[in-house]
Amino acid sequence: MQLPGIVAQLESRLQQGSAEILVVDNGSGDGTALWLEGEWPTVAVEVSPWPLSFARAVNRGIGRARFSHVCLLNNDMLLEPGFFDALLAAFSYTPGLFCATAQIRFPAGVRREETGKAVMAASRPEDFPVRCDEPLPGEDQTWVLYGSGGCSLYDAAKLLALGGVDEAYEPAYVEDLDLGYRAWQRGWPSVYVAAALVEHRHRATTSRYFREDELAAILEVNYLKFLARAVADRSLFRKLWDEGLGRLRLVGGQAAAKALRRAAAMALAGCRSTTVEDETEFLALTDGSVACFPGEYSGREPAIVVAAEAPAATAPPAGCVLVLRTDRWAPPPGKWIAACREVVLARNSAAWHAALEASQRRWVAATVRQEDAAAPEN
């Protein structure tokens, strides 16, 4: 039971009246609501007498939330100390932030299926197009496509402006991808927060109601539904849709067959999303080709963003935000971390340009300099 740990982390805020804990009793049938009322009278309870989809359940909670930020937390996530503080601090680091998402770990001996660094990219045609990458040592505050709906902190006003979690993705899966994507369309980023640690007891709830083959089919159907509902750029939609259908034909199986049977109807339903941001740009930023490393420089003068490519001759200027295009995928040298406000690595041209734009927004930088940077040293 993780409630004591949650209460302990929020104790001072709860006493000050600046936080609340709200439990959605989602058709449990085990007396959860009565138990909470007796053992944890300060915890608010939203009761549904029957099980709701993930989206409908969390929207019930969001509708009752009273504060500036809302943390969605699944009951199969175990928190480590400092979880909430680390997520909240990210909103001071990145202006206009929509979502700060945790670093996800798994129990010993269980394959790490999620990390928190969610990107949209496939290494092979048969791979599912969304994956979680293993963060580099020291990586933090990297832009991600979306935050996990089970362990993320959201700006409540932005969350409500998006209409909450889309209930079309029943019973579960892809809702968090859809939510993060729609936020990016409005210029509201999501970031990965290394210090906010959780252990995920994967599918502790959904596996009670669905077989593995049913869960696989739900995932495939909902991904196509996401493309049809959320991707506003028509040329981008056609590209992603064709890749998605091609992948399903390639992998085969019952889950793929079910998704393919429903594909035409989903495509004809049309997109219900609008965008003010270039979707190809934020997809380049969140395809696994960018990694951020907060620096140690603490000067108060205005930030200068330095756009550079490695290898070259000189070290980065002290106090800069270094956006480095490099093929070397490894943490930057410690002396760079000490000298810079932040070091951002990008592995290709599109990611580099997207990271440069995002860094200017993050640091509200009026000045951008193009210069060489020294090749990283171990």
C-alpha cells in the first residue's frame, strides 16, 4: 500500500492546505472507500460503483482537483522520496511546461519496459512506433513526447484547456500519448525528470480484467485512433498512417488484424485536433535524438545559447547553454557541466535545429551564437 508514503511526502503541504490527495475508487468492490474514510479521513474519495476506463476515472479526479498542478498516479506505482518535489521543480526550469514525468524503474529481475523518456521513433519497420529510451547517466529535463499517465505532474489549467484525458481511448492505453501530443501542438512541452523515481508494478490492474492478447489488440487499435484523431498535418498524417498500416501487415497476428479491420472507419472519422506549432519540429525534438544535461553554472547574467558542432577546437564559453550536434552519444565532460548552464546533445540536423529553438524558449535567450566546441573528453 503506497498511501502512507504519499502522505509522508506531502505532509507539510497537507498541513498548510496547499495540497490534497484524491483517490478514485474505480469500482473496486472491496470496501476501499469505507476503509479510506475510517483510516485516512483527510483523503478525499471519488467513488464509481463500477469500473471505468482509465480516462473516465482520472477525469473524475481531475474534475475535483483544486490546485495549480495535478499529479496522475496509478495504484501500481511505488514512489521514492522526493518524487513530488522533483516534478514540481521542473516547472521552474522550463517556462510554459505542460507535464513533468517521472523516471520509471521496474522490480529486480523484471525487464524495464518503461523509463519515462518517451519518444516516437522505430528502429525497425516492425517496431511499435512509440518507445521508452534508456536515459544517459546525468540526463535530466530532456523534452519528451508525453508523460506517463501513471506518474506525471500536469499544469492543471493547461490540462483543463485540453479537455482532460480523451475518453475515446477506452478501456486504456495511448491516452497519455494523445494528451502530450495535443499539448505540444499548442507549444506546451513535456520533460523527463530523473530525480522523480517510481517503481512500476506493470499492469497490476489491467491484467485483472483483460488477457494479454486483448491488451495487445487494444494498444494497436488505440494507436491508429490516436493518429486519426490527433495528427493535424495532413502530409505527416499520411506518412505515419501508411507506416502504421505497413507495420501491422508486417507483424501480423490477431491484434494487428483487429486494428486493420477498424482502420478505415477511424481514418474516415477525421482529425479533431488543431495546432499552432510545427508538428514535424516537436517530433524531431522528441524522437530520441536529443538529451539534456543541466549544468552547474549559477551566474545571473542573461543566458547565451551557443549552437555548435563537434569535433572542433575550443571549449564552450562559461555560462552558456550549449546545443551541440554530435554523433557521440555519451554524457558531456564534467568540466562542460561545471562551466555551462545546460548542455544539450542532438544526433542529427533536424533534432539540432529543434533543440536550438526549444533551448531559446527554455532560457528566454535573446542571443544565439554559432561557434565551434571542443570534442567531448572522457
